Amino acid sequence: MQGKATLTLKQMMHKRNCLQIGLCLIFLSLSPFVQLGFAETANESVRESRQLDHEAVRRGYRVLTEKAVLSSDFTQEVFDNLWQCWPEKLRAKAESASLEERRSMAFARYGLTPRPEDPEKPLQYVVDKAGNWTMNCFSCHGGTIYGKPYAGAPNNRFALQTLTEEIRRTKFKLGKSLSRMDLGSLVIPLGTTNGTTNAVVFGMGLMSHRDENLNIIPSAPRKFVHHDMDAPAWWNFHKKPYLYIDGFAQKGHRGLMQFMMIPENGRDFFINHEEDFRDVYAYISSLSAPEYPEVIDENLAEQGRAVFEQNCAECHGTYGDNEHYPNLRVPLEDIGTDPVRLTALEVDGRKKYARSWFAHANEKDEQVTHVDPDGYVAPALDGIWASAPYLHNGSIPTLWHLLNPSERPTIWRPLDQQFDAEKVGLNIQVEDKAPITELDAVLRRSYFDTTRFGKGNGGHDYPDVLSPTQKRAVLEYLKTL
Ligand code: HEC
Ligand code: HEC
């Protein structure tokens, strides 16, 4: 069962003891930005010994990468012509580039990557023999770890809104018909900052057209609270009894199928694909966090462990030999992070989920659903160095900023895919202001503006009780998870 948060008093004390900390870390490293070189095969290594059905795991990965479960988004021809609607400078560069270079440019622009084991194909789309591209789960759940493609890492560069707008323009140009995504995006915003998406609202929107048994029903247009989220890393799935940042839904293979509720997929489609998604469940359960590939100061990390166990483990659990994940939900008034995600999902919607096929309603294995959660669940922190940016909305670029609440940047943008080894996270530029939306919407999406709705970077000020030395040690310890 879900742990109950009982820490309010203690956190009030944390706040009272709050230390104001200025710039506190001085490093002598010549270049804190390093290109990581962990093995290409890191994705296949399982650090703990877990009971795995390797056949099912393999099948699950194949379902994700090779089986189109949605209607196709665009064709190879459309993809190959995207460059023609790029801004002038980039277009000129693309014009004189080879097909292969152009493809790399397109991948970089939209946050796509080659598959780690089959670089000819994209990780984020199923591409069939006829050249039809269909989005898959990896579009949000498969990205890079500081430049290296990694299945199961959050795709912190995915530019879904920009890709969809430019696909639409290219289709107009080529006289092709528009897809579900092209049209849907005219009604529902897909994501206002690259690397984050309005995915939770997609789910709510799709469910509003179904009854609890997944039959399609007529429904009046509804208003949703649009907000963007940073997808969680899949490698902690095996630890979690409940899913999502508010931990509202018990884990199960059917819950993984919500993304497929497009009108083309009737109730039978779900029944017929259950076995596939048992395999997807096995695949996601098999994933483990990548190991930190650089040198770790073991002494410092050991000091950090002690600080962590005293100040953080109560919520985030313990790691190493005596692993324990408490699955603790912390009330919103306590955690104080952006509230929009919690309130955007209404109790009625959650109740409907609880009564639905996804939660095995009225079956003997009916699942538990928390219909009115009061806050966010503290995530497991395995591989946390590899899943920047931080918090559920992706508002904090590095672990150093997470540990130094008063230093968090209001507006920032990632500069490149390099790893900031000093602050542990994205290599960013802090900005005074973001471009004005109407003038350059595409450019604006590369800025994270924490003053915008649902994008607040406040809260989680628990690290304020730590001294600069303790924070430095915790930062080192976090690399070992
Ligand atoms: C458009 C982006 C997007 C796509 C595509 C997508 N997801 Fe997600 N997924 C998210 C986001 C964002 C969350 C976080 C939602 C939350 O916590 O409220 C999430 C959460 C999850 C979680 C819960 C993880 C956890 O630790 O709580 C699982 C499991 C998951 N998705 C599986 C899938 C599967 C399987 C597919 C494909 C069938 C898929 N997702 C497609 C964005 C996406
Ligand atoms: C009272 C419980 C609690 C304590 C104490 C706590 N945390 Fe958290 N932590 C949370 C919750 C809840 C979240 C998720 C908040 C969100 O995303 O809005 C979180 C998020 C995080 C994240 C971001 C995770 C991600 O995937 O983006 C990191 C890193 C983290 N905490 C580290 C720490 C460290 C280090 C400490 C100790 C100095 C600590 N936390 C203390 C509850 C806690």
C-alpha cells in the first residue's frame, strides 16, 4: 500500500532552520563539461539480479520499436522534405548537405535519435517497409544520456510541437492529407518547452471519448488544464507499486495501453493487444539505471551517504545492499513544488479510470486507484544523474540547482548535449528573458521559462538545512545511485 506522509512537522522545522546559502561550490576542474563514454551496451546490463523472462523482455522491445499501434503520422517522403520549411540559414545548410547529413540535422532539430542497436532506424518511431512513420512510446521515454541514445531514458529534447507543425506545413506543400496528430494538435497543445509534453492531457482527452469498457462514445468538447511534464525514467518502474508522479494508479500492463486510445482503435484492439503489452510490461520492468561512467570520489560519496540517509532517505529510500523504496506521497503544502499537475487531473477522471478496463474494474484482479491524492510521490533516485532536468515538470536543470533552491535559474536553456559534471546535469545558459512567442515560437521552445503556468521551479527546499559541504557530499553520493 501507499506510504502515508507524516512528515509535516519535521519539514516545518527544516524550514525554520533554513540556511541562506550563496555560491558555495568552488571546483578546480579545468572543464566541467565532459563527453560521457559509457558502453553502448549499458542498456542491456541489469545491475541487480531480478527474475526476468528474457524472451518476453525481447518481445516487448520489439513491440515498441516494430509494431505500429497507432495510425501512421507521416511518410518517409514527408520526413525527407521537412528541411524545406526550416529557417533560412538552416535550410541553406540542408540544401547542400547529403541525405544522411540532412537526416542527422532533422534528428537534432526534433530530438530524435538512432536506435542504440540498429542506428539505421529511429528509436522514437516505428518505420514500416513502405516508409510509414508511427510514433511509439520511446518518443517521450527514449532519449539520450548526454548525447548517447538510451532506451528508457526520458527524451529531454523531444520537440513534438515543432515537429508536428513542420510536418503539417510539409504535407500542405506536398499535397498530402493530414493525420490524427496533425489535426489534434490544432486543438490540444503538444508541448511548449522541448523535452516536455502535455502528455497527461492527451490521456485525459482520449479517455473522454470512451466509456469504462473502452467503447467509443459521443462526448461534448471539454476544457482541459494544459500543462507540460518531463517524462519519468523507465528504469525505476520495477521499484514502483504505483505509477505517475502522484502515484494514483496501481501498476499493471493494461494501464500502459492508455496511449493507444485513438478513435481508430476500438475496444477489440485493446483486448487483442493485451499479450503484447504484457511483454512491454516485462521489458519496462527489466530496465536498470545506467551506472555513472566517470570517476567518483568514494570518500566524499560515503560522507554524502550519511547525510542522505539522515535527510533524504525517509522519502527517497535507501540504496545499495539494503535497498528500500518507501513509495511515500508528500502532501502538496509540504513539498511545495508546482501544483498544476496535481490539480489538472480531476477526481472524476481518476474515478473513471478506477472503474475502467485499464484498472481491471469488476475483475478478480481489480486494481487499487487513489482517486484523490494530496501530493507527489518521492521518486526513486537510481540513475538520477542521467535523467536531468529535475522535478516532474523538468524545471530544474541540474542536481546542484535542486540542492540549492535559492540559486535555481528562472529562465534557462540547454546549450548542447554535454554533461555538466560540476553541477551534475544539463549544460545550460541562464537567460534574462525568453523570446516573445508570437515572433519565434520554435526558438522559444528551447527556453525553459519557470514563470509560465505549470512550470514553477519552487518547493522541495529540504536541502536548505544542509551546509555547503554536506551538499557537495550528497551531490557526489547521488552519482553512485
Ligand atoms: C507524449 C509523451 C509520452 C508518450 C508518447 C508516452 N508517455 Fe508515458 N509518460 C509520459 C509522461 C509525461 C509521464 C508522466 C505522467 C505523470 O507522472 O503524471 C509518463 C508516465 C509513464 C509511466 C509511469 C512511470 C512512472 O515512473 O510513474 C509509464 C509506465 C509510461 N508512461 C509508459 C508509457 C508507454 C508504455 C507508452 C507507449 C504506449 C508511453 N508511456 C507513451 C509521456 C509519454
Ligand atoms: C519530505 C519528503 C522528501 C525529502 C525529505 C526529500 N525529498 Fe526529494 N523529492 C520529494 C518529492 C515528493 C519529489 C518529487 C517532487 C516533484 O517532482 O514535484 C522529490 C524530488 C527529488 C528529486 C528530483 C527527482 C526527479 O526525478 O526529478 C531529487 C534529485 C531529490 N528529490 C533529491 C532529494 C535529496 C538529495 C534530498 C535530501 C537532501 C531530498 N530529496 C529530500 C520528497 C522529498
